[in-house]
Amino acid sequence: MPHGRPLQVPDDGMTTRARRNTPVLAVHTGAGKGKSTAAFGMALRAWNAGLNIAVFQFVKSAKWKVGEEAVFRHLGRLHDEHGVGGPVEWHKMGAGWSWSRKRGDEHDHAAAAADGWAEIARRLAAQRHDFYVLDEFTYPLKWGWVDVDDVLARLRNRPGRQHVVITGRDAPPALVQAADLVTEMAKIKHPMDAGRKGQKGIEW
Amino acid sequence: MPHGRPLQVPDDGMTTRARRNTPVLAVHTGAGKGKSTAAFGMALRAWNAGLNIAVFQFVKSAKWKVGEEAVFRHLGRLHDEHGVGGPVEWHKMGAGWSWSRKRGDEHDHAAAAADGWAEIARRLAAQRHDFYVLDEFTYPLKWGWVDVDDVLARLRNRPGRQHVVITGRDAPPALVQAADLVTEMAKIKHPMDAGRKGQKGIEW
């Protein structure tokens, strides 16, 4: 049960306050469960602190993670109608990003992923949100659909105090290198190994 | 991006439906971040599916994880007032369990942990909830405050379809053995290693 006490104070010339306000780049990778789930859990906490939340899901199917999406839509409404927590946007690649007019060619996942990243890069430059979840974003990086160097440069140079959490297996080494917080979710045991199917409320 | 397709169908005489409805015992362990956060993320999904949620935090300080608690209290109200999602109860050991009258002796953490488990055991027997988070519960097990064999026996024999998620470092081997889903959160990199302090919206 670690608490917020650093092991050492770095000799980086920053004040504690400046260091405390440094934006975080977090990566959840590994073959185990909980990568996205923990990212959404972080977003919960950020929402509660009043941060402006944006989730971008780089998934092919619009049916995935509908449970989390539904909850965050409730939270977004709580903000909009009752001033509680922060505002929430939830975008998914699925059948085309919500901001995009290119809805016809929903099978070109590579182009859709590149469009998604281009939009995120614009929003980072404009400081549009406080907390970004780029869910399953390691896959377009891995498959070369989005350029890792471009991502790292834009993340490194993002202005202000914008936190970013990236999830997915096989995070590129350069991304792990660049991140402040990296957790590997390792699979020790999974019910599907025993032939069980996913079930409502647990898997989705 | 695995989907809900089992690798093999087990020869256990169960129908797919029965297997799908098997309650899950999940363990999040390891030295990395995200153990509790992923458990609360699972609880989000369960809440959205209308399950009855109960969180029991085996923490000494009442100040920990107040962000998550605040969000789940909002979700509980959404259920109570608008019939959305499931009901939520959130209990923490902190300065004494909410159901307990023993508020005087808040420094006897061993007794408080044993009281907490005794209450959970009663609720499991009564099928009071659908989804239990036993947050940081590995510590009282590790320190011998709660008997591992008793926990395993009661979990094994719990009636109905009650899902249980247990978090914390150093999960006892027998618990890992008994669990259906085990993820180890391994610490690859953490900002506090670089001397940063925790910050609002990120760490709490």
C-alpha cells in the first residue's frame, strides 16, 4: 500500500509543485486482462477531479466495451446536467469516428486509425482535453498504420498539462521508454483457457 | 484484441449456458499499478449490467481512493433515483466499518479486518450482492489476520452467482490456485521512482 512519498527527490531544478503538475504519459501493456479496464478506472478518478475526459477507442467493432461507454455517458450527463465531475467525450473507430464524414469506407481500418491519430494530435495541440485514453492504440502503432516517431514527438511536445493513457499489447519499446508510468498486465490465468465464455457484467 | 471465443470446450459435462453463468473469482496481484483500478473498472461494467455491487476496502486510511468512492456513490444514486445500473454499497475499514458499532478501537486493524471478512462471509452465504470487490484484501491474508483456508472454503462454497474480485500484492498461492482469473500487474516504470509526487486526478 504505497502512499505518495517519492523515494528520492530528483536533481532536476524543478520545484515540487512543478513536478507535481507534470502531465503523465501512462502505458498499460502485456497479455493479461485489465489494461483498458485500469485505464477507464484512471479516467473515473480524473472525471471525479473535474478533468475533461476524452476516450478514443481504436477498435474494429463498435460492440466492444459498451458497458464502460454507457457508464461514461452517464457520468458525462451528470457533469452536463448537475455540474458534477468533468465533461466526457467517447469516440470509437468502429464504423467510423463520430467527427468524420468518411462513413462509407468503414473497412479501411488503417486509414481510420490514421484519421483518429490526426484528430488526437490536433486536440493535443489545442489543449482540448485534460485526460486522454487511447484505448488499444498500440495495435495501429504495431501494424505501422500510425507512425510511432510522430506519436512520440507530438506527445513529447504537447502543451500544458494533458494526461495520456495508452493501452494494448506489445507497446513499442520507444513508447515504453518515453512513458512516465508503465504497467505490464501479465496473464497468470484466464477463465477462457478453461473453455468458459465471456459473460455479461464481467467481460462486457 | 481477444473476443469471447474459448480456445477449447472443456469436457466437464456442463452446458455452455451453465458454464457462462459460472461465477468468477478474480485476483489482481503484483507490484505494479492498476490492481484496484482495474477491479473498480470491472465493477463499472457490472454496475452497467445491473448487478448489485459491494466494495469492501481493507485499507487503514479512510482517505484512500476517495475519487473512486465518490464516483460509485454517484452511480449508486443514479440507480436509486433513476433506475439505471445496479445498486452500490461502498464500505471501508478506515476508521471502522460502517455497519460496525465498534468505532472506538480503530487502531486494532487485525480485529477490524477479521470483522470485515466475517461480514462478507455472511453476505456471501445470504447472496446479498452480485459483485464483490475485496480491495487490498491480500494484506490481511498475508499478515494472518484472516485465515486463508476459511476464505477459500467460503468462496468455493458460495451459493448462486456471486462474482468476487480480490486485489493486493503477494496474493497467497492457494488463492491464485483457486481463482478463475488472475492478472499480475508488474511495475515497469513509475513516476514516483523519478521523484514525482502523486497528483490529484491521477493518483487519487
